[in-house]
Amino acid sequence: MSTLADVRVGMTVIGADGAPVGKVAAITGDRIALEAVEAGQHAGHTHYVPGGLVTIVEDGTVRLSATGANAVLLDEEQDGSSAD
């Protein structure tokens, strides 16, 4: 089992189902800051994923315990409030 300490900037984050969630922009406390997306409702906005969702880190990929769709529902704003 991997931990947040194994995560590095630039790694791809995927859900347990292999669905893409984003790329790591930074590690902030106990959360992963994802790179801001270029388009859509949250364009230019950084979201955060709880580090406790990390199950394995290998080959430049961070796999979460939640599916991609569920991980998006669990993402947070900088202040810790729900992003959605």
C-alpha cells in the first residue's frame, strides 16, 4: 500500500476504475492539489483530493480507492469545503 508521501508533482491520478481524475500539481498538507483544468465550469480552478484515498503509487500513476466519478464528488476547495 502506498501513501501520500509516495506522490510526486506531475503524476497522473486515476480512480479505482482507471478513470482519469487529473494530474498532481502539489501536495498540500494531507491532500493532493490537482492541476487546474483549462475549460468548463471549473476552468483555472484548483481542486484537492484527500490523501487518504491513495491506494497505490506506481509507474508515475496515483490510483485512488474511489472510482473516478466518486473521487470527483469527494474533491474539495482550498478551504476544505466541497468543490461541487
